[in-house]
Amino acid sequence: MKQLRVLALVAENLVPPDSLEGHSEKEIDEWKTEFDVISTLREMGHQVEVLGLSDDLTPIRSAILKRSPHIAFMLLEEFHGVVTYDQAIVSYLELMRQPYTGCNPRGLLLSKDKALTKKILAFHRIPSPKFTVFPIGRKVIRPQKLKFPIFVKSVIDDASLAISQSSVVYDDQELADRVAFVHEHTLADALAEEFIEGRELYVGVVGNDRLQTLPIWELWFNNSDQPIIATRKVKWDRGYQEKLGVETGPAKDLSEATQKQIARVCKKVYKALDLSGYARMDLRLRPEGKVYVLEANANPNLSYGEDFAESAEKDGLSYEDLISKLIGLGLRYRAPWKM
Ligand SMILES: Nc1ncnc2c1ncn2[C@@H]1O[C@H](COP(=O)(O)OP(=O)(O)OP(=O)(O)O)[C@@H](O)[C@H]1O
Ligand SMILES: [Mg+2]
């Protein structure tokens, strides 16, 4: 790939240092994705300008006008502290006629709203758990069709915010309590859905029009029989991960037919939600073999060694190859301003 001018857009508090030296594991965890992507881009010979942002768009405009970057590398996950504003940032990039990596505004908007996502999946007859939404400030009245056990989470938040083993509830009192907890801790409406007992699978999808699915990944616990739920602690607490023996890796013992079916479903979801660039689908697999889509994550975590990059590696795509691929997709994405 020729040498490119890359504008890396990152959260102001996650601008990584030039080297890992002298930083604790805990510090590194905070900005590891940003560090991995930026240092890799530099090692590949690209000229990278890193822009830390929190609540002002002016620096983006100035940087674009001053340097005409070939590509903006989108690593921002929020603006003004609001996680749904990432779509506004890429909208702004489109208004500036600036190519960028990752998902387009429409795909981000649709996939961030888990309830809207599920309505679209239902139209396409893609199985996802039955659900209802309990808005903040309204009484919790469970629809008849929604049976226990029920899983309660925020309708928009990610990174398993407010998700623990207590997210599974077994009666109306527990449901009301957990909904109140989600309202209070996420300040978002609560999504209550059928709890799908079974295995937890992740599938990376890469592409704009022609889609590639990455090998199916699985989460499991080596030292615990508790239900496989990717809680906040399972995702971020190293001590807890060790205690449970949390591991992710290629899904084991899936028949060829199931693997094909899962890949097909994931591509269908990607298209139904108008995604582009790259995404990771979160799925559940019931013991009898039925697959449910939990959600689609546009612009998933790109850290080196994390599930998405690991599964790409399993498919023969090195981290450098993956980053180059995402840049290529960003450059080729047919944004309306190009038409
Ligand atoms: N209906 C459900 N049945 C069983 N488990 C569920 C259900 N919904 C969520 N979970 C569990 O909770 C985890 C987090 O849920 P979900 O992926 O919707 O939230 P998230 O916060 O957006 O996660 P992230 O953005 O990190 O992927 C899932 O990976 C799964 O383990
Ligand atoms: Mg998820």
C-alpha cells in the first residue's frame, strides 16, 4: 500500500503515548486499541496525525483543510460523552467529503439502537430474542408473550455496562428492580428480552458490498459452571477472568452446516442494518442448535490480540493486513457525496 496521510480520530483522554514503556497494565488497557492501531499505521510507513477530541468539531475541520488526509481512522466511540454520537462524527466527515474507516452513519445509527435493530431483524425473519422496551419513568408492565427467565440491559449502551449475572431475572419483582437499576446506572431505556441459555458466539464481518465473515469465535469459562454471560467483570476484570478461567477462541465442534448457517445469518444482519467497513455480531446458540442474534457491533474493538483481530489472524489476515483492509474499504466506500 502506498504511504498515506492518516488522520486518527481518538478520544482526548485516550491519546496514546509513543511507547508502552513505563506504563502499568491498567494504564495500557485504557488506550491499548488506540496505541495498537496508531503504532501499526506508523510501522507500515503511513504519516499519522493523531487528533484527540471530546466536544469540539473545529479541530477536525482544521486538520482536514490543512492536510487533506487520504483517510480518517475512526477510533472515537463517543462525543460529549454520548455513545450514540459516533454517527454524528462520521456524518460530519461525510459533509467534509472526508473518507474514513469503519461504519457509515446510517449503519451506526441502526445498530446502536438494540430495539430498532431487533425490529429490522424481525422484518427479515432473522431470529433474535423476543423483547420489550421499558422506557425511563414508565411503569414496568410485562407483556404476556415475554416469559421468564428474562435478560435486562440498556437499549443503547455497550461494553456490558450494567450487565452482571443479576441481569437474568425470574419473576416480576426482580424484573421491576432490574429495570430500575438499568435506568439508574445507564440513564437509558431498558431492553428486556428472553434469556437465551446456551453458548456465546462472536462473528466478525468485513466489507462494504462483498462481505467476508471471519472464523466463529466463542467465549467459555474453564473453571466455572455459571451461565456463560459476557458481564462487565468478565470483559474487564483481570482477577475475575482468572478466577473463572475466562477464555475466547475458535468455536469448537460446530458442524460444517451450522458454521455455514451462522455465516449466512451474519451477512444478512450486516446488510439488513446497512453496515459498512467492519462489525462483530454477538450470537447465542441454544443446545438444540437454534441460533439467535443478540446484536451487531459496528466498529468493534480493534486491539491487537482481541477477538476481532485474533479471528482475522486465524483466517490468515495479519494485524497489518487487517488495518490495511479497513483503510481500503474506507477509501472505496461509496458515500453519497461521491455519486
Ligand atoms: N437475551 C440474552 N440472553 C442471554 N444472554 C444475553 C442476552 N442478552 C445479552 N446477553 C449476555 O450479555 C452480554 C452483553 O450483551 P450485549 O452484547 O447486548 O451488550 P453490550 O453491552 O452491547 O456488549 P458489547 O458492546 O460489549 O458487545 C452478551 O454478550 C451475552 O453474554
Ligand atoms: Mg455485545
